[in-house]
Amino acid sequence: MARRALVIGGSLGGLLAAHLLRHAGWHAVVFERNEEALTGRGVGLGTHPQLIAALRRAGIAFDATMGITVAKVVCLDRAGNVIVEQPTARTMSAWSRLYRALRDALPAQDYRLGKKLRRIEQDARSVTAIFEDNSSERGNLLVGADGIRSTVRAQFLPQAQPIYAGYVAWRAVLDEARVPRDAHRDIFELYTFCLPEGEQLLGYPVPGHDGDTVPGRRRYNIVWYRPADSSALDDMCTDASGHLHSGGIAPSLIRHEVIARVKTDAEALLAPQLAEIFLRSDPFFQPIFDLESPALAFGRVALTGDAAFVVRPHVGAGATKAAIDATVLADCLGRGAEGVAGGLAHFESVQLPFGRDMVALSRQQGAYLSAQLKPMAQRRGAELRRDVEALLHAHGNRSDQIGEIVAARGLEVYF
Ligand SMILES: Cc1cc2nc3c(=O)[nH]c(=O)nc-3n(C[C@H](O)[C@H](O)[C@H](O)COP(=O)(O)OP(=O)(O)OC[C@H]3O[C@@H](n4cnc5c(N)ncnc54)[C@H](O)[C@@H]3O)c2cc1C
């Protein structure tokens, strides 16, 4: 009989882990705390070769409907003129497009909604997940793919907490049909930066609501990084009834005046093409956090995806890192003689240094933004100023940087 894997968390990380374990001969079942499918979630998402390889291994082709390839990266000044332009080859997908593909390819009975993990018990022979509804499930392995506020991690590593990076990402998406004609002509097909002092904005096209990549039915995606100290963040995360949602507030609960303020700032600070798109959208924000787990394997339990390490979104590699975790996990568990605990120990020895490197790269990319809360005299190097050419080059060549880390940590053998 196939060995049974309990995967906690039904987002991209959990789905990728489930698929790759199944490919390696496991019977993997996903348990997601939400009562309903997560289809409405998520916005634009960067893709890299390792993500595509993992999807292929899961039997999912990364065809033309999966993303939109942009050939040029530009930077606009406040007046909307191009100040720097470089070639690139990034394919931008959408969270919902990947989620749908991964979810549809899993048997319905092996994706269980409304299952919130409470705690885990394990012995030498098995591991048991106990859920908030008092039900329990037993397996040979448990994968914690339950995100930045992981319940699995909290049980084994209560000291490993996300650290606020000092800025938020405002996100906005607008249907292509609603993008003003001038903005569409100037930037829709491009990867576009705008760099107000102390801030950073980028925009790019992504698949539409149903994963449509047909011109006219796509969407435009904006990410606008803005510094906010802890008290400003608390204010932004406080809803109209005065309740503070520390760690992040649901888009529907953000107060009207917070949205009105960012829209006023958009008009004052952004290139007009980007401001027009932003003003027509329903923006929301996500605080940016760093997280590094000091361990990833606990007997029959492993951490993957954002539960293990959170890579700031500059690298556009959250899903790719989850795919690399899933690939390495499945391969390590297939090494037969080592058993589950031995396979997981091997997984940890490979993925800990890789995760640390990815977090370090993302911190470096966000150093200028984090430093905005420091007095000028204390800022150093990349914290003080940014080189626009280098910034665009780094974004345009992100897959190469990830490939270098994969190679340096000896992970190429898994792909
Ligand atoms: C602003 C921003 C921009 C981003 N941009 C990109 C990008 O361009 N490209 C990219 O690749 N990534 C991006 N990411 C990151 C990406 O969304 C994630 O890294 C990726 O989806 C992998 O996450 P995950 O599945 O491990 O965790 P999550 O997506 O957080 O999913 C965790 C799941 O576990 C469930 N869960 C939590 N607790 C429990 C419990 N107790 N029991 C059961 N279920 C539970 C949650 O409901 C959730 O569905 C971005 C992130 C942010 C914040």
C-alpha cells in the first residue's frame, strides 16, 4: 500500500508538495483550513524554470495560457517618460491560474476544505494530525505547507517568528478592458518601474480572471512598495470598528481613508500611466516580512514553502521556492534506505542553506526600502541610493540569480 502523506495547507506550496509526493508514489492528501476553494485569492506571480519543471513533473504543461511573457523592462519618470529601457524575458503568471491548474489535477477527495490543524502527535511508526473539528488523520509523513503563520512551525519552533521589514506592498489589479487607452499603448505589454523617492513601484500584465491570456481579457498588476513604521502599519491595519489586525488586514476591511490617502499619493507621485491604472483599481496592501526557520525536519514532519522561509516578493520566487522545496522533499523521501526521518534529515540539510540564500537575496533587493526608516547618517551602500540600471537588470535577470543559488547549493541534480 502507498505510504500516506498529510499535507497541511492547500495553497500553492501544499498543492505542489502533494503533486510531487504523488509522483514519487505517495498517497498525499491536502488539508486546508478555509471552508471554500481559494480561487478568488492572489494576484501577479513571477515564474522561473524550477517552477515550470516541478509543474511538468506533476503532469501540468506550462503552456501559453499559463502566463504572459514580457520582452522589455522600462523605468518611467514622474512625467511618464521612459528614462531607462532594457530587454528581458520574464513570464508573469497569476496565483489563481497556477492554483486552478494544480487543484484541478488532484482528485477531489484528496483536497479537503474546512480542516484547520490544531496540533500534531507522532511516534516511531506514524504521525497524526488533529484538527479544530476534533477529527484526526494518520499518515507516515506530515508536510507543513501552512504559510507564514504556520501552526506546524509554531508547535516545533515557537521562537521562529516573522520580522516586519519596514514597508508594505500595495497591490492593484485592473481588467485590461478598463485600462485607459494611452496607458495601454505605453506600458501594458512591458515590465514597468517607477521610482518615487524612497519607494518602488512595478507593473506588468497577468492572465485574466479565468486565467485568460487572450488580448483584451488579461489584467494589469501593480506592486507599490512604500515604507511604513510600526505605528503607521498598526493604523493601516486597524479596521473601521477599531480592531487591529496585526500581521495584515483583509482587503475588504481596509478603512476608506487609508485607500483615499494612497490614491491621493498615487496622483502626486506616480507616472500618469501608472497612476491612472492605480486610481481605477481597488488597491489593498500586504506588510512585508522576513522569516527564516532554523530547522525544517522534526521526526516525520517537514516544513516547506512560506512556513519554512519567506522570501520578500522582489525576487518573485515564493512559488518557485515552494516548488524547489517540494521537488527536493519528494526526491529525498525516495532515497529508500533512509526511511522517512532519514529522508527528512537529508531534505533539511539541503534546503536550509538554500532557503537562507534566497532570503539573503531578497533582503538585499529590499535594503533601500527597509532603510527608509533609518536616519540618513546610519544608512550604508545600497541603503543610501539605488542604481536604476542595476535594479532593472536584476529584475530582468531574476531567473539567472535563482539559478546561481540553485547551482551553488548543488540543487541542479533535482531538476
Ligand atoms: C506582496 C506579495 C507579492 C508576492 N509576489 C509573488 C510573486 O510574484 N511570485 C511568487 O512566486 N510569489 C509571490 N509571493 C509569495 C507567494 O504567494 C507564496 O510564497 C507561495 O504561494 C507559497 O506559499 P505557501 O503555499 O507555502 O503558503 P501560503 O500561500 O501562505 O498558503 C498557506 C495555506 O495554508 C493554510 N493554512 C494556514 N494555517 C492552516 C492550518 N492551521 N490548517 C490548515 N490550513 C492552514 C492557509 O489558509 C493557506 O491556504 C508574494 C507574496 C507577497 C506577500
